[in-house]
Amino acid sequence: MAEYDYDVLVIGSGPGGYVAAIRAAQLGLRTACVESRETLGGTCLNVGCIPSKAMLHASEYFDAAANGAMAKMGIKVTPELDLPTMHAQRQDAVKQLTGGIEYLFKKNKVTWLKGRGAFVDAHTVQVGEQAVTAKDIVIATGSSVTALPGVTIDQKVIVDSTGALELARVPEHLVVIGGGVIGLELGSVWRRLGAKVTVVEYLDQILPGFDGDVRKESNKIFKKQGLEFKLSTKVTAVAVNGDKATLTVEPAAGGAPETIEADVVLVSIGRRPNTDGLALEKAGLATNQRGQIEIDHSFKTSVAGIWAIGDVVPGPMLAHKAEDEGIAVAENIAGRTGIVNHDVIPSVVYTWPEIAGVGLTEEAARETGSEIKVGKFPMLGNSRAKTNHEPDGFVKIIADAKSDRVLGVWCIASVGGTMIAQAAQAMEFGATSEDIAYTCHAHPTHSEAIKEAAMAVQGKPIHI
């Protein structure tokens, strides 16, 4: 029987990788994790989910003080922006959380192999000067920012999401290329802190993939907050001159070009799987047309003993999806049964208010050909939202007309990211809208809006 250095070798320590490594070790497997960063946690903890939320949260406080929201509640303050301190609290949050993962590695006896990993063969990975063997290898290398052809990111005038977190001053004019989740979140941060923000989106609406009603209502809310949108518009050139940039844009369908000047341009048009440099071919692997590694339902690749999870495989590029896959793949490697229901993966935009959804959009549900029923409830009718001065948004539930089974839930609410967990759990266990409608919800809470939307599906709402 072949001898290996480790039972499991995980390449990448992002949300999928570090969770897979810890779970594998908990299951009694000799486990190592390859990571080239100075800290663990991947994009999410170092330059993505976590630091962006720290800036979003801090900027919400500043905006509430600056725009008069606090004054309306009898709290009179005149805010002064201390951007270095705001950045420092972001960096402290990252330091604590990445350090926490290093502690968990030590606690669970996971070996951290520092360096970049590349396959030598199906059971061997070169990490720096060291060749390491493992019976099972998990590829969890995440994703990187998709480049805009002809545009060079210098992290000064032209930035990606990482650079947008590190701006030393508030730009007078920030242009965001891309109306997706990351662009809207980071655009919101700098708009609240005083920048003029223009979002250029190729499609005719923001937030591709979200429910149509949510996309339209979000656009209205962001416009009210001061974001400017150029929809159905493509960027054809970006020229940098000193500390300024000039963008040339034109209608997506073709037409006369125009120029936009900006202090900072954020390129946020998506992400691509991190497979370059892995030498996949030496292990007998190849990627599909999107650069992803194809897997089966148990996360096995086409090569025995090699598994893949997270952003490098098909599906939404979401940290919580990767985490669940990390647990599941470790369970499968250990001979247990690890399953992820990819039909019930929530998505959240951490703007103000938050935007969240799980399951099918109304458009996708109708495309199935099945008859559906839809219920909506406005947050304006929710007592907690009313007292908190948070009237924007709604909850929308889509259910099968015959079985009443919930097919999708979408919401815009200040705590939408938290509320959506109830919907995901209900859908995971096959709940009907009646199940939700007749579940007692605490009062007064934002989540009562989910109950009311379910009652609307039933045709008997109380508060509308």
C-alpha cells in the first residue's frame, strides 16, 4: 500500500479550503493546507467579504450622522471623517479573524504549508522547494478579479476590489464599471463618505441574476441615495493622465460615444477561477470553457483522489457555498455522506438596505412552465421597520400553485441578509408558504414581513 505524507492535502485556505482542512482533521485524517499568503482565509477574509463589511458598517454610521437620519431621532451630531482610523478598524477585524483560523489550524493539528502549490502528479504537489504527497487532494484555490481588456489596474487610479478598500482619500468622482454585488457594495461605501459615484453597467438593469422586482426597486433606492447609473452602456476605453482617468462609453447597442472623467475607476465586472499555475495537466485534469474544474455531485473530479470545491467549480462564487462544500468534501473523503443542496444557496448584497434572495426568481419560476403564485409585503407595513425609520424594500415569496411549496424568496430590508436564513431553512426542508404563514414570529421584528408575504401568497394578508 502506498505511503503518503498526508491523508488529505487542501490547496487554498479560503472559506472552502480552511473549512475542508479543519473538518478533515476533525474526522481523524492527517491534513495539510497549502497557502501562499502571509495570512489564512483567502480573498474573503483578507481582501473581500470581511474588510468590505467593516467599511460598509462604519460608513453607515457616518452617513446616518451626515445625512440627518440621527438628527431626526433627536441625536444631533456633526460628523468628522477620520479615514485612517476607519481603515485601521477594518485591518484589525481582518487580523483577528485570520489569526483565529491559524489558531484553529493549530488546535485541530492542520499543517500549514506556506507557498504556492502545483501538481507534479495526481498525488504529489510541489510547494516551494518541497514535494508533498497525499492520498486525497482538494483544490480550493478560489477566484480572482476579471480584467477588463485593455485596462491596466494600477491600484491608484484604476483599482479592483482590493484597491477600492485601500483608498487613502475619498475620491471626488468614483466610476464603478459593473453593476453587480461588489461594485454596488464598494460604490455605496465611498458614496456615503462623500464621493460622487457613477455606476456603468452593460445590461439594462443592475444585479444580474436577481429577481426582476428586486433589481428595479434596488435601482430606485440607490438613485435616491445619490448613486448615478448609466445602464445599457459599455466602456470602450479608459485613459489615465496623471491622477485622473477618462472613460469612453457608448450605448451597449451602439451609438455616439461620450466621455466621463473620474478620480478613481473601480473595475468590477466579475471574477474568474484561480487555476493558472496549478499545473492541472500533470495530474490529468483540464478546465472547461469557463476555466472551471468539472466535478460530480460529491465534488470528485475526473481524476481519482482529486476533489474540487468553491469558486473553481461551476456555481455561484459565494463564501458560504464554499464553506458548505468544504464540510461536505471532507465528509465524503472520510467515507461519510456530504451533501450540499445547490438549489438553496442564499445570495446577499450588503448595501443599505440589504438585498437577499434564495431559490428561483419569479422569471425563472415562470420559465419552468409550472403555475406559480406570488405574495409580496412592503417593509413600510412592518412595525419594526417603521419604528427604525427603514421603510424601503419588501419581501417576495414565490410558491408552486399546486403544491404550495416555496420556490424562491427575495427581499430588500435593513437586515435582509439575516432574514433570508429563515427562508433558506424553510426551503431546505420543503416548506410550503402556508407553513411559513402559520409559524409564529416574534413581534416586533423585521422577519414578520416574511410571515406576511407568505400570508399574501395564501390570499389573506393582515397588514396590507
